[in-house]
Amino acid sequence: MNEPSPSSIARKPSWIRSRLPGGPAFAEVRNIVENNRLHTVCQSAECPNMGECWARGTATFMILGNVCTRACGFCAVATGRPTELDLDEPRRVAQAVALMKLRHCVITSVNRDELLEGGAGVWAATIRAVKEASPKTSLETLTGDFKGKKELLFQVLEARPDVYNHNLETVERMSRAVRPQASYERSLQVLAWAAQEGAVTKSGMMLGIGERKPEISQSLRRLHDAGVQILTLGQYLQPGRQYLPVDRWVTPEEFAEWKAFATDLGFTSVSSGPMVRSSYHADESVKLVPGFEGVSLKH
Ligand code: SF4
């Protein structure tokens, strides 16, 4: 493989495009988020798709506060020692989901490693509150690894999210640099436990952060073996100077090749493209899973 020159990395290729924020649906999402004093990963992680997703009338709520106890090398969410545990947050998330009339909704969280139960109780309360307020809404949860504590993961699964998502993020060799407080094997174990419990399981990886092609295929095999059904692959974008640099720009053609590879492996649904993120068009990804055919973004 040819090594890209630093100047070719600094220039974003033409296929990395963001829609400018704006429009009535965008404003409505922003009002609902602000009025309910909620956080979204769209804002906190500076997601490049915010203009597009919010204009579709959706957002990904981020619970357990806005400060993460981990310091991943790719993630723009603020790191530190959180001070709040907002027990009213589940109610407000449920209210926002109902106001947005979401038929499929995605919720994620920061890691709360300082809490004995890692925030699993708030996770379970949020799932239950959303299901009670919006019984026809399918709910996708994107959680951390709960330090590999099975009983905490099961607290979340017992609240019965419709899709359980935990991102592997990168290949084994890059894991320490990308997620110093997580582990490749632990993430695969968490996903395997969720799949063994019968959850529809989803995971994703960023490409272009330093991995090589044989490592990608090995990771996709491991994810499939763990029981993951829904896969997302997207281009890593460096959120600021202090984060890991982009190693290469993966072309749309290569993303299409990985989609074909993963589909051949047996994943039920594969979203693979430069701008794909875990929650990007999640309603469309889940539609391909048996039992979810009727899912749409809104009621
Ligand atoms: S891709 Fe996900 S995180 Fe990004 S703007 Fe869309 S919903 Fe938010």
C-alpha cells in the first residue's frame, strides 16, 4: 500500500461532505433538545452529519451527562470527572422522543466508570421510560462496555432495547491507541453476551485511523462470529489537533468492497461509506433485520 503524504491527508477528499445546519426540522429538534435540557452525541462529538440528520427530524440522545470518564484518542466528547447523575433524565428523554414522534430512536451515553454500577440503572430506567411513553417506537441503545461486567450489561438488556449496539471502533492492533481504557477482546465479549441473550446486536468500526486491510477483515470475521447482525463502517475524521491523525482517506469504492465482504460473511445489514456513523440512518439499517421491516424514522 502506498503511504499517503501528510499534505494529501490534510486535504479532505471531495466525498467528505457535510450539509449545513438549518431549516424548520433542524430548529424543531434543537428546541426539543434544549427545552428538555438534554445532550446529544451529534453536538458533543461534533458529528459531521448533524445538518443532515437534524433536518430529517432526528438526533441521538446522549445520557448520563456530557462528561466522559474515558479519554479515547478519536472522540471529541469532553473528558473528566462527571459531577452529575441526573435521575430525571430518563423522563425527559422519553418526553423528547415522543415530541419528535420518532418511530426508531437511538440513545447513547458517556462512560461513567466512577459509578459502581456504571450508569446501568439510568440506562434501564431510560429504556423503560421511552417504551412506556412511545410503545410503538423501536429503541436502539449504543452503550459502553461497562468494564466487561456482565451483570451491568444484563441490567440494560433486561429492559429490552430493540437493538443493542456496542462499537468495536477499530482493529486489535490499534485498540490501545484509539481506546486506552477499553479492550478489543472485552468489546467482542460484551457483544457475544448480548447476542447470546437473543438481542439484535450491532457494532461499528472507523476506517482510516491506522488499520490495515487484513486487520479489517479479521475484525469483521470476529464481529460476525460474536453474533453481530448489523454493521456500520465509516471514515475516521480527526476532531481536533489533540486527537489521532487521519491515516488515510478510504475511497467510496473501498467502502463498497467492505460492504460486499461483510455481506458475504453473513451480516444481515451493512452500512459502509465515508459519512456513515453508528446512528446514521439507523432506521434504514434496522429495516433489513427480520421483524423490523416496517420500521421508519417517524410515526
Ligand atoms: S450520524 Fe448520529 S451522531 Fe451524527 S448527526 Fe446523525 S444521529 Fe447525530
